[in-house]
Amino acid sequence: MPKVKKSYETERLFIIPTKEEDAAFIYELMNTPKFLKYIGDRNIKTVNDAANYIKERMIPQLNRLGFSNYTLIRKSDNCKVGTCGLYDREGLEGVDIGFAFLPAYENKGYGFEASSKLLELAFTCFGISEVKAITTKDNIPSQRLLEKLGLKNEGTTRIPDDEEELLLFVLKRNS
């Protein structure tokens, strides 16, 4: 039985489950150069594509597991700055943490702030004992953030329909 699907907050951010109303923001985020380069092209070519992606990929996982993708909203001005989430990703055993930000909001500590909260929730509320993360070998900023969060590089992995070998990071509860 999934846990309650709710919103969370940190000092500077509201962490809200992504919903169809976030489609324009998700469309913008998923088409930024860094998202396309480091995370991949999700074939989101219109706001309607983004709404369908949210409806078909994000919301079902939220309903099934009680966690998924979260839209990060800055408290000071209610601006949507990025996303962070815990994902049941095809081809990767276990739960994967991921994050992405609009270019104007990178390098401001939001990634660490939101990811720290989601890791805490993973271990204390969602009953997860191990969180993984994958990143491209050339995405040094993400690797640094994962290490700062306490994840350890445990080698490489591949996921279905992706030619690239990815770095695999892991954090176990109480490690």
C-alpha cells in the first residue's frame, strides 16, 4: 500500500508532486541543453507531450509507490526552479534519485537541499533501504552533488535502450 502522496518543504523550497498543471514547466526543463545532454531526450516536443508524460509516467508511479517526480518551487517567489525525484527506473534495480534545474537556478544549492530531503524521506517514510543514482561520465557537477549527498561510486551500469555506459552511485540507509 503506497504511503500518503504529499508535499514537503525545505528552508527555501516547496517539494510538490509533479502534476499535469506543471506541463509547461516540464516542457521547458526537459528541453534545456543540459537536460538533453546529460539526462536524455524524452521526446517532449510540445506542452501537450509534457502533460502526457506526467500523466503516463510520473503520476502512475506516485499512485503505485507514494513517491515519484517532484516540482521544486522557491518559497520566496513561488518560482518553479527544477525537479527532484525518486524513480522506479526500468533497467535499474531499486530506487534511483535524480534532479534537474532550469539554467538560471543551477549552482544555488537547490539540488543538495531538495535531494537531501528526498533521501531523508526515502529512508524514514518510504521504507527504502538503498538509493541509487546514475549519471554520465562527463556530468561532473552531478557526480559532485551525489558524492556530497553521501552516495558512493560503485562502478558502471547500462540501462535499456541507452548505448552509453553510466556511472552508478549507491547510498544505503545508515551508511
